[in-house]
Amino acid sequence: MPKEKDVFDLRRYSDPSLLILSSLASGPKHGYAMMEDIAEFSGTRLEPGTLYGALARLERRGWIEPLPAEERRRPYRITAAGVTALREQIATMSRIVTVGSQRLSTT
């Protein structure tokens, strides 16, 4: 029998890259705005170190790019390559959800 903590952990999807790309898909944002948006749509609160480490990795991959700073805050936007990566990841997740749902319906 799963413990409540185990079930709670399954309810959170916390891949920072996927969460950041999903947030930026609605438009450019700076770090704090991303953290708030991600917490709102996913229930996951990213710590600043996690967020900025993931932003650096995404930028190196060419999936996001920084925009000029606005009042000491640096906004980022998703690139065309980032949109493609996000679409591919969402398609994979959709297949997983479909298969999981089908398999659960037979148990």
C-alpha cells in the first residue's frame, strides 16, 4: 500500500526544463515570473538555483534566449528549436498518458 508521501510525489511533475519551456510558450518572462507561473500551472515551486541552472542548460541548447534586461531583470523567450523540443516532449508524455490510461482500464 503506497504511503501518502509516495502518492503525493507522483502528482508532481518537476522536470525543470519542461516546466520552463511550458511557461515561456505563453510569452517571454523573467525568472521570478517563471517561478510564479510554474507554481500556478503545475503545483511545483522551483528554487532559484534549480531555475537558473536549467535556464543556463536550455540556453546552451539553443531552446531559449535572453532578451535585453528590464530594470535589473533578464527576461527569456523560447526559440523555434525550443518549441520543437517542447512539442516532442508533450507528444511523448501524451503517449505515456494514453497507454497508462488504457492499461489501467483493463485492471
